[in-house]
Amino acid sequence: MNGRRSYVAGLLGQGIKSSLTPEMHEREAARQGLRYVYTIVDLDESRSDDQRLADLLAAAVELGFDGLNVTHPFKQAMVPLVDLVAADVDAIGALNTVLVDHGVTTGHNTDVTGFGRAFAEGLPGAALDEVILLGAGGAGTAVAHALARHGVRRLVVIDPDGDRADRLRHTLARGTSPVEIVTDPDGGLTAAISTANGLVNATPVGMAAHPGTPLPVDLLRADLWVADIVYRPLLTEFLRAADERGCRTLTGAGMAVHQAADAFELITGRVADRAAMFRDFDELVAAEAPDAPTPNAPPPQHPEERIH
């Protein structure tokens, strides 16, 4: 732990004005007696080229920011713009956190650790012989690497962008986990689901701005586990359908909280109170949709015991 008491951080992305991340960071900082300012940099799509990103990063350094979180659609575009990258970023080709230390920027990826911890807590003992991953973007790539660390044996990647799916394949090929990648953006989903143990939605489908389900829900079976990284809304239409069919489910809450806690620890060098951050998250979500049912009632008191 360092002796600093004041920090400035921000979130860079598109369509992020309602993000819960700033308040989660600021609430945790307040508990620890820190002065912590967390701002949002919401870029218009017409002003989000690589030069604009480079200029914003340089401005953050000049203005004395301690760190930035980076979200859709810049997780991959930011990688070549930072001075250094952590091992995860080098392997994955995507970052979601940039630390600034004496003018030097270093990219990290807490999506990997965030999803990995959420999966272990929320779906203990889940079978991993064959898993379907919907979406091969920055978040999907992080999920793929987290699943590889948990021992997934075969990963079927479904993405309409074949080049993006191939890039994910290449990032996993660098590792040592026994993972087979099958990219099949045009068909074969029905056959894949018939033999899969579980599936993860790492696409934006299901978010408030992108309603719907990422695949026909009639394909779901009761013996599948189903995870969704979307957390706005917490119970997506996809997860509701999976629940109705008897599937074990995992919402995006665990990943959202753990990646935020990991980023907070990187920026401040202090240990985050994750149980308190889960309570903050639940409170913030409830404030947005006070009549929405919780995923599991009554909820346990500690995140280690929760199944989101």
C-alpha cells in the first residue's frame, strides 16, 4: 500500500453515460478514506478514430490521471497506443485498464480476472468439456482466456466477423491450455449446442440499447449452464429464458464487480472490499429498477456464496 490519498481516474468508451463503474470506484474509495474522482469520457462514434484516442490518452497523462478504464469499442484499439502492456494484454490483444505512472502508460486487462472469479464463484463445478462463446470482441476474448484458465477443453466461437474470431483463435494458440477453437459464424449453432455443456453471451445483445436474445432460446436445454456478461439489465431476456428452461445461470454482476475491484486495486494499490462492492452494485441496480426481481432470493451476504 502506498501513502497517497488522492486519485483521478476515468472511463473511456461509447454510450457509457449511465455506467455504474464510476460510483462503484468512488464508493469504495470513500470507505477507504481516499479522495477519488472518477469521470466519464463518452466519445461520439464520429470522433473515435485512433488519433483521437491517442490524443485523449496523452491528455489524460498531461492532466495527471492515475488510470483509465476502457470499454466498448476501444479495448483492442487502445493496445498499440500505450507504452507498456501486462502479460494478459500481450496474450489477448485487448485491454480495459490503463495505469499512468510518471508519464508512462501500461495496459492491463481485468476482464479476464473478473470473469474468471465470477465464474468460479457463480458456477462452481460447471462442466467445461465443450463451451460455446457468442462474440469474439475484446470482452469475448477475455472470457475465452478466463475459460481456458479454468480448463475448458473445446471452445466453439460464434461470431459474424470471421477475422475477429480468427484473431481470438490466434491469441489462445499462444497458451498451453488444451483448447480447441471452432469458428462458425454462418451455421452449425444447433449442432454445437446439442453437445455443449454451457455457453457464454459476450455480445451486446440483451443490453437495454440492444434488446433481444443472441440466439433462439428454443435451442436451450435444461442441462446447459448459461452465462451472460451483460448487466444492464441484470436479468436479460436470454437469462430469463434460460432460467425458465431450468438452466444454471450466471448474470454479468460478478464480472462487473470483480473487474471494477481489480482495476481499483491496480490504480490505488489498495485491497478492495469486494463484499461491500457487491452490496453497492445491488443497491445501484435496485435504484434503477426497484421492482425488478433479484436473480436469486434471498441473496447470500457474501459474494463468494452468491450465484448470480
